[in-house]
Amino acid sequence: MGSSTFQRSAVSRVIRTELAERLPGLLETLKPRDIRNYTNWLSVNDPVIEQATWNKIAETLRKRWDADDKEISRRPLGDVLQEIYSRQFAVQPQLEFLRARLARSSDRYHDQLVSALFHLLLGQPWSAEFEEELWSLVPNTAEHLGASQRLSFQVHRLRNLIDGLTQTRFEADWRKVEHPEDLKRDEYRDQREQAMQQARTAVADRLAVEMDKQQPPLRDWYQAELVYANVVLNRNLEQAAAQCWQVLGETPPVETEATRMAGTAALRERALVTLMNLAARKTATAAEIARLLAYIDAGIAAGGESAETWRHQKYLMWVALDRADELVAALRGWIGKSEFANQWRVVLARLLAERGEIEAAVKLFETVEQDVGSLLRAEVGPKNSHRPTIGCWLSGTWRSIAGTITDGRCCKYMPRAENRNCKIG
């Protein structure tokens, strides 16, 4: 019966017809594995199996499931019945049965059933009743799990819920628009943006309400999501900044494996990125920018493994603020201190080339070539084995400045199709 060729044969149809007539009377004693096989055969639906037959099958299995007090035998039977509901019934019977399974499940299978119910609800069109239940499922995790694992499940669920609710609310609002196909392009765009703004606002407002019901550390993640939502909505920005600084503290702490496992390191990273976003806006004050830059400088000064990460954040801020002079000075200082000096040399060379300092840029690239080439020759051996690597790394910048170079030094770094503007070579 598993053969696709046989499934299309007349003999197979005769077997399925007889099986549909006899199966309801056999369900009291069949093993769940056999029931799954038989119902899978029927689900081919050739010939068409009447809904009344499926109703009788589901009713019989549900009575058997209700009467079974042992989870070890009830669970596989429930899995089969859940498959039948998902294939042959509307969503409401599926939801009702999942709720019943969750109410009777042990701690061992709790999270799996909560996840199934959560995703089924999240996949439905928006309704106030479904949203209410979804919010209640976010913190619902098994007690036997460790604290970090429980928090991981909860945060993952929370983020999925925010994204899912935003989309389903948007779709619900958009369905209210009459004849969107008749709208002009700008009207169509504006109305969709308005619908999305309304959806985000509604989810953010509900998130604020739900946050007050939680306890740390989960509450901290609700707040992080609320801060993000408010920044996207461009509202409550001063409050968002204050909450981010509360998470960060006055000086960068030393991150450990424990802080990473507990999620506090990730929370601080999100707070920092949010503050960087706010500082890069035209509305940011000089004091706000200075405070953030001082915080990043403290991270660099602390040294250790995280120093390079803080340098990268400082680089991003200088770029966002369009402060080329400060960036050049910072890059020159980092080249002598960082173990990733060549990466910073490349960045500085590109910046100098854009500013017209071609000779200085060339010298930096030649230094990188010498350093990387020596390293690769020591590791790989054959002469010039480093050329492809260097070419891939550096050709992007040479492409942008090739028209300016007049002595042909760019040619050896660039594919032939890219060095046609070079005057020598």
C-alpha cells in the first residue's frame, strides 16, 4: 500500500473502500502503529472517504484515549489521533484535543505539547481569544528543566509570538481595506504602512501589559522586546535609553560563560545596539553620544578577549556618526595594539583612498601583502601561493581607486577585467 504505483491501481481502491467500512469496528483493539498505517492508507482519499467515516474513527479513538490512564500507551494513541485531526478536521477539534493532551501530560512531554499548541494557534488568523491564550503559553514550561533551558524556551516563544502577532494583526487590519486593488501606488503603500504601524503598536502595548505579570529574568526579556518595539515605533525613546543604560551599567562588566548561559550577556548586547541606534540619529544630543563613546572606550581599555569586539563597536559608531578624522586616528592607534592589525590596515587604507590619500593607502596595502604573504608562505609553502587569497581580499578596494593610481601598482592585485583603467601594466 505504500507504493505510489499500487495506490493508483483499481485493486488498491477496492482495498481502501473495504478498509474504510471495516476499520471503525477494529479500532478498540488495534495497536496505534497499525491504526496509523491504516489511516494513512485511507488519507490518499481515492476513492473519497466520507467525512462521516472520519468522524466515527476520531470519536472511537477519542473514547479509547479518554479511558486510558497509562501515559505510556495513551501517548502514541494520542499522536495518531492528532494526525487524523490535523488532516481531516478543522482547526477547532485540533485545538481542543491538544488542550486535553496538555492537561493530562506528564512533565516529560509538557513542553512538546505546549509548543504544538502554541504554533497551531500562531498559525491561525488573528482573534482576541487566540492572542489571550498565546500570551499565557509563553512562560509555560516544564518544571524539570534547568533555569537556563526554561528561559531559552520562553524567550524563543516570546520572540516568535511578537513576530507572529504583528503579522496576523496586520493581515486582519488589511482585510478591512475595501478593494485595495483599486488604490493608487502611493495610497496602497501608505495604507499598508499604516496597517503595519497599527499592528506593531497593538503588540507593543500588549507586551507592556504582559511584562508586568512576569518575574526576572524573563521580565528582562519582555522589557528588551518592548524597548525594541518602541524604538521601531519611534516612541518613548528617552525611557528606552534609560532602560538600556540600566541593563548596561556604568562600566562594561567582564562577560563569562555563566553570564552567557544566563542570557545577561545577550541582553547587554541588545541594549548596547539600541543605544548605538539612538546615538546615530539626528535627534541625539552631544551628551548622549559622549556617554556611549566613553562606555565603549572603557570596554577597549579593559583589554582581554573582548577588546577587539569593543573596537569594532567604536568603528561602527564613528562610521554612523560620519566622523572620519576620529576614525582615522582610532585606526592608526589600533593597528599597533590589535592582534587583527591587518584587518584594521585594510579599513584604514580604504578610508584614506576615499579621502584622496592614495600613497598612504598603497603603503598600507603593501604592508598587508607582506605580512599575509609571509604567513601563508610559512604555512602553505609554494611560492606565490598567497596571491589568490590576497587578491580576493584586496581587489574590492583597488577597484574603487584604480582610476586614480598611475604607477600600475594596483594591477597585480586585480583581475584583468578590473584593471583596464590602470595606465601602466
